[in-house]
Amino acid sequence: MNVRTLCLSILYNGDASGYDIRRMCTEGNFAYFVEASYGSIYPALAKLEDEALVSSRTEQQDGKPARKVYTITDAGRAAFADELSEPLGEDMFRSPFLMFARFAHILPRELVEQRCNEFLQRSIDGRKQLDEATAEHECNAADKWVINYGRAVLEVAEQHFRTHMHELITMARAEPRKDAAE
């Protein structure tokens, strides 16, 4: 999936500005699909508009600059369905924590333990967010399936982490590097 498809997917559910799309990519229901920055969203929206797959209108706001709101067209809905019909790419998983874990052996034990506890808490909070999303919003069957998949992945990861986090902490150096302060 690419940013173009992500924009169409969000607009498929309703009108949105570029800002709204970015927010949904980082905080909302679409945060688990494709990462997208403003620098990729706005060019994708412009191209989609050039291709008549979306249209836009300007909305005035009290005390704020006007905002451009995008709407998916019938052609955009058809293009989105076509794009979903294409072969899927490989899932990508990137984790700053796994980079940290990969080099835990060169770090002070206290830092590794602190980061492990932070990571565990983020995992717990992520699962709570998924629980709240289903409780606060009406979800269709497909949304529930995706949320339940995410919940299952987080539960397995949390269980593994709780069982093996001590191994990571043990790998870390017991003493801070002496030359670090110099």
C-alpha cells in the first residue's frame, strides 16, 4: 500500500483535510497501515485531484486559515477498489525498540530496564486504545476484525516481552562505561 491508497481509504469513509488524514495516520484507525507525512500526503492529494479521483472545497474557519477538504469521487471509489485488488506487498514491521534491544549489550543495565518498562507500558496502552476504540465508536465487522487482529498481536508481543524481558536486561552491562563521563 502507498500514500495514495491510504488517502483514498480515509476519504472512502468521509471527507477530510490533509491535516485530518495525517492525524488519522498517526493517531487514528489508520495508524497501523501505512506511514505518511505531510510531505507525502499533500502531493498524493494533488495528484488524486488532477486525476479526478478526489475533489476539494475550501472551508472558512473562525480565527484560523481556511482549510481544503477533500471528497472521494465515484471514480476514486472505483480506483480504490482496483488498488485493493492488486497483489499485496510484504508487511513491514519497524521498531525503534528492536534497534535498541539489538544493542542492549552495550548499554547500562538501568537504561535497558527503564526502556523495557517504557516499552511494556506502551504495549499495554496500545491494547487499551484498541479496546477503547471498539467501545467508543460504532465499528463495522471489518473494523472489528482488524482491531481484534491488532489486539491479538499486541497480546502475544506483551506475553513474550513479559516472559523474556529479563534476558534483555541481563544482557546489558552491569556498570556504566567509565569513559562516558570523560
